[in-house]
Amino acid sequence: MTGLEISPLGTVAFILVAAAALLGTLRLLLGPTVPDRVVAADTLSVITTSGLAWLAAVLGSALYLDIALVYGALAFVGVVAVARAIEKGEDA
């Protein structure tokens, strides 16, 4: 057994995550309002974080978990900053 072997259940999970990423990307590009695009960007960051965690499990490397943790924290701070900017723009 060489290389990466993924079970059928893993294949189904990968297809579902890829479909979620595709739908999130469509919402990011086609979203009618700015808040829709912010939510789509947040969704894509969560999908990316979970992908990094999956990669850490598949490769058996804890380094990817550290990267996923930092990426998730930065994505959260970024979404909160954008949400605050949108909120201030509506109040003005």
C-alpha cells in the first residue's frame, strides 16, 4: 500500500466539501449584497480550515494543524473587521 488511499466515505465527504466550496465561490462572486459576500468569504475560510485539518490527518503531520489554527484565527479577525466596517458604513 503506497500513496494516499481514501475510503469511499472519504471520497463522498470530499465531493460534498468541494460542492460547498463551489457554492460558496458562486455566492462570493454573484452575491447581491456586500453582507452576502462577507458570509460567503467566511464560509470559504471555514472550508479551507477544515481542508487543512483533513490534510494534516491524511499526511500525519501536526504542522498543518498549526497552520489551520493560525489561518482560522486570522480569517475570524478579518471577517469581524469587515463586518464592523460594513456596520459603520450603514450608520453614517
